[in-house]
Amino acid sequence: MKSFSVAVALIAPVQAGLRFGCSSLTIQRIDPVVEPGQTPSAHVHHIVGGNAFNATMTGNVGDRGTCTTCEMSEDFSNYWTAVLYFKHPTNGSYHRVPVKNNAALAAGTTGGMTIYYTQGFRMTVGSPTTNTLDQAKGHIGLRFNCLQTLLNRGPEMVDFPDKPCPAGIFAVHHFPACWDGKNLDSPDHQSHMFNTIKYDGFTNAPPCPASHPVRMPQLTYETVWDTTKFNSMWPSGTPNPFVWSFEGTRGYGTHADYMFGWKGDSLQRAMNKSECFYDGCGSIKKQAMSTANKCTVKDFVGEQTDGWLTSLPGMQM
Ligand SMILES: *[C@@H]1O[C@H](CO)[C@@H](O)[C@H](O)[C@H]1NC(C)=O
Ligand SMILES: *[C@@H]1O[C@H](CO)[C@@H](O)[C@H](O)[C@H]1NC(C)=O
Ligand SMILES: *[C@@H]1O[C@H](CO)[C@@H](O)[C@H](O)[C@H]1NC(C)=O
């Protein structure tokens, strides 16, 4: 139960925060939070973080990890989202959309995500069953940007852009920040957490309700999907041809999962220091991305997820 005490202790001063990059670890059909023990899980995920990643993850992940694709070398957590695919508008074949580095990450980051802890254990945000615009609007903090350049993101959108984006599609997943203080997980992987945020973007969460009184660091993932090489195959006036790996169109159903795996008290040490905001500080160990990039996990499923595919992995009729 070590991870429990770590999670309980994570009450961050308001000014604290941490931002770092993690290279891609693996892309496969595994989901130890929503479908533990299932090899394969229902749909493909893009996963970053520690090498304790597996279909079943029990015990103290921070103690079991021996390497991580994250810049913070004591962070063996795993962070994952669904994978974006291009669906060819005329022949119906699918191609995985590559991930490219966000701006301002450590040199050598490959693909991956930007992770923010502002202001642990396991939780999810969003759901593949979200399939209307109104439902999607209700998921504050799950948004897209049509990148003009890597730095000029344009406005946040609830659904996928309706025309090609010059620099890719930016996906952001903000997790809720209020915890019930008792459960490390819940049957739907969400009800042990509560979102008091009312607006999109990076905003400090308003106070937590009595049902979920413990304020946690606010966790956010950013992923840059490099859709550019598919733009010429998108006939003007036709619907956005990108789908999530569960056949989710329009961007609805975007979701992300988190498995806490910081070693010992390393996250608390980082969150305790206000000067940690952006790119760490003296109390937290970093590694060169060339070292991080050597971290790998087994391909547990052994199926093709890249190249032209006639159906999405796991979605065959
Ligand atoms: C993954 O988990 C399974 C089941 O717990 C275990 O048998 C296997 O050794 C693990 N594999 C790795 C590479 O950790
Ligand atoms: C669909 O089009 C792409 C791009 O031209 C091509 O590479 C792929 O093989 C096509 N798929 C089928 C089933 O014809
Ligand atoms: C973090 O700060 C709290 C409150 O000041 C303190 O009790 C705790 O020992 C600190 N934890 C670490 C790991 O530095």
C-alpha cells in the first residue's frame, strides 16, 4: 500500500508544478486500468512512461520500474491515450497518424507526450462511448487545436477540426483534481475523482466538494498528432477523415488513462518546491532523452498497428 500513502500525501501548494516530456514507449492494445489482464485490450493505445507497463499492473509500480521514457528518471508512471488513425476517404483503409514532439521539450524526445502536474494512482478521463457533441462539451478539458504551427495553436475545439491543419492536430487531456480520499480506483475508473473545473485551458481547479475533499495535483497530457502527410488525401468539403482507434469519429470519445508510478516520495519532493514549475528543479532527478529512449517494453500483442490496414486492430467485424 505504499502507493496509497504517496497519493494521500500529494497535496500541492498552489504555485507548484511540473512539466516534462516523455518519448513514446509503445503502441499496442493493452490497457491495465480499464481492461486489466486482457491481452489484447479492445483498442490501440499510445503509451509513454515506465517499463513496468503490462496488461496486469499490481503492487508498487514505482518500485518495479527499471527505466522510463520520461525526462524525470524517477517517474515510472504510465500515461496513455487512444491512437489517432487516418481513414482513407475513398478506399476505407486506415493508417496510424505519427506523433511528433511538442515544442520546447528536452532535445531528443521522440514522439511522446508533454505531461503537466499543476497545483496518484490510477484514473481515466473521457470515454470512448462519448458520441455526441453535447456529451463531448460536457467533458471540460478534453479538447483539440488545429495547429497552424507548433507554437500557434489557434482556438480550443470540442471536436476535430473541419479542415486540414497545417501543423497537425493537438490533443489535450486535463484530468480532474479532486479525490474522494479513500479509493485508488473505482469501477468506472472515474467516480473516485471529481472535476470542479468549469472552463477549458489551464485553470486552477475551484475548491473540492465534501464528497471528494482531497485536492490532487492537476494532471494534463498534450499530444501532437502529425496529420500533415494525410492532408492531401482529404478532399475539400468532406468530413474530417481522422478517427480514434475505437472507430471514434469527430474526436468524440477522446480519453486518457493514468497509472501512478513515481518512485518513493519523488513526486511529492517535486511538488513541494514552487521553483519546480517548468522543467524540474534540483530535488528531482532528470535523465538525457537519449537514455530515456532506450527504455522499451515487450510487444505483448504482436499485431500490426502501423502501415495501411483494412480495419482497425480489434475492430474487425
Ligand atoms: C506481464 O504480466 C504477466 C502476467 O502477470 C507476467 O506473467 C509477465 O511476466 C509480465 N511480463 C513482463 C515483461 O513484465
Ligand atoms: C488506399 O489508399 C492508400 C493510399 O493511396 C493505399 O496505399 C492503400 O493501399 C489503399 N488501400 C486499398 C485497400 O486499396
Ligand atoms: C512536503 O511538504 C509537506 C508540508 O510542508 C511536508 O510535511 C512533507 O514532509 C514534504 N514532503 C517531502 C517529500 O518533501
